[in-house]
Amino acid sequence: MIKRFHVLYVGQIALDNVGRNGTPANERRYPNERLSEALWNARDIARVMDECGFYALWTAEHHFQREGYECLPNLVQLGLWLAMQTRRLKFGCAFNVLPMWHPIRLAEDYAMADIVTDGRIIMGVGRGYHTREVETFGGPLIDTEKNRAWFEEGLELLLACFNKESFHFKGKFFECPPPVDYRGYRLSEITMVPRPKHLPVEIWMPIASGRTIELMARHGLKAMVTLNGEKILDDVVRAYQAACRQYGREKKLGEDMIWGAGLCLAENREAAIRMIEPAHDERFKWFAPFGFVRYADKEGRTWGTPGAPTGVPSLADGMAQKAWFCGTPAEVIAGIRSIEAKYPGLEDFMIHWAEGMGPEEFARQLRWFARDVMPAFGAGVPAEAAVGG
């Protein structure tokens, strides 16, 4: 049963001229003062979520995005600041792109934030998908096998930092510490200082492939699945459960997973569609070329694979796939329940902030959702949040 509600904000600013026929994604350019708006958007939405009883705000690490879609380069630093602006809300990293970090530096940053916020920062890791970002930082991405190997070794080093009081790590890409002299002795091990207060560290990762699922199960990582069509969602939920079982981790279907969808509330379904459609289309103008259309056709083939549809999906496609829910609170509740009913272990639902929706409207949507949708799932809303939609 769903108990906790999250939001995913990838870091977009208030984009202008949005929609399928709006400004082409590659032609967008914004000055620094506009790109910096993502920080204040994150703060303002975090405050609304904190008032309304949401569980966690997740943000995405990205770099160099003068187009205005993903403008948050350091998630641990951001979460630390946002924790100072709020009282209860947690802040998730979706995701720290490990091939762009030295794993020890990421582990140290997280450990400090975990201690001073008393556990309000949630660790997440990913492999990355923007060549402009990963390759610029010196990590591999075009070479997908090297990217995978780099990520997997970096994850092992990250876990060593968290879980071992002292260690020596030697892999293909990292040796920590190197065999050097230090204060009159030969260095053979190091200790990360400080280590996190809350152990074992809860680590989340997006499900992208079968090999990813096996890795997650082996290391005990938790899974995030957002904007997936109903069939693909079911495939990955069952694959994750089976992989965890192979490593002795028995889970109910949907346990230790966050399922995310897009949504829009309005007085009726048609009004909701009119409101969200330009924002939906703007989102996929940017993300579809990266392969982020996780829908299946009638034969079960994933979009973009041979014989299946390709290109930018419509909102109607997303609603048919149950990746997007539009309508009255009752209609949205029914849509969420139709997925919840399949997975007895599913406890976490995430709202994806559509990249073309402005911050004022999204804040209104969150307050309305907290007032009229969350109580249907037993989630309490503080009295101060009971305001109109």
C-alpha cells in the first residue's frame, strides 16, 4: 500500500514558448540569472512539500545545460541547503552520476550531509546519459562497456567508504590508497572521515536494464522507476523481485521501489489534458532523443526498438500506458490505485514535475494533490496545508 509521496524535479527553469511546436530544444539559450532560477524553484517547492506532508523531493545532477531543462549540478550540496529551509522533508539524489565523481569525494560529501541533517539526505547513483557532461568530466559514456565497468567499480569503492572502518581498494580505475610513504611508514589502508551516521546507507538507482537490475540486487540497492508504461513497469518490478531473491533478499512485488508518474488535476479530464499537454510535449522534446520513452506497443516491444514506434509520444500515448494521469482527484486516485493493486509491497509514489509546467501552477497542483488525493492513501496532511486547489 502506498504510504509515502515524493516529487521529482530535474531542475528546469520556467521555460517559454513550450509545446510540440514551441521553441526547439536545441535552440533554447538562457542567461545565467535565468538558469539560476532552478535553485529558487527547488526551495519554493520544497517548502510547499514540507507544509503538505510529502516525504521527499528528488533532484537530478546535470551540467552545462544552457537550454534550461536540468540546471542543478550538485545534489548533496543542494539538499543540505534545502534541509535548512524546511523542517521534515527529505532530499533525494536522482542521481549522482558516479562516472563524473571520484567516489571518495562523493562519499565524504554525503557523510557530512547525513550527519548534520540527521539523515534527511538520500543517496542515489547513476551511470549518466549526456555525452556532453560525462565525457567532459573525463568519464566514459560513448564506450558503454567502459562506462558500466567504471560505474560498477566506483560503486564498490563508494560502499567500501561507507561500510569499512579502514580499507585498501585496488581495481582497474582506482587504487586507494596508493602504496606511498606517509610520516615514516608505508601506507596500506585509509579511513574515510567522517563516515555516515546512518548505516547501512540507503542507496537508490534507476532501473535501466537487466544487467542494472542484477547489480542492484547484488549490492542491496533500491529501485526507482518513473514514467514507464504499464507493461514495462510490470516487467521491471517482477525482474527486480526475482533478482533480489537470487541474492537472498526476499521482497514483495514493488517493495523497495519508487514508482513515478506524471499527473495533472483539474475540474474534469478534458481541462487537465489541455493544461498539461504543452508541458508534457516539451518534456519529451528534450528527453525522447535520449531514449527516454519507456512505453510498449501492442506486441510488447519497447518504443525505439525494431518494429516498435519511435519519436516523441503524445499525452494520449502516455495516458493509455498509465504513465500519466489527468482529471479530477477521484480519477487520479483511481489511476494510481489501478497500479498499486498489482504490487503489495509498493509503498512509494512519485509525481514527476513536467518540464514545461511553471512553478506557480505546480505548487498549486501539489497543494491540491495533498488535500484531495493523499488522504485516500492514508497520508496525513498538516492543518496548515489544507488550502484550496
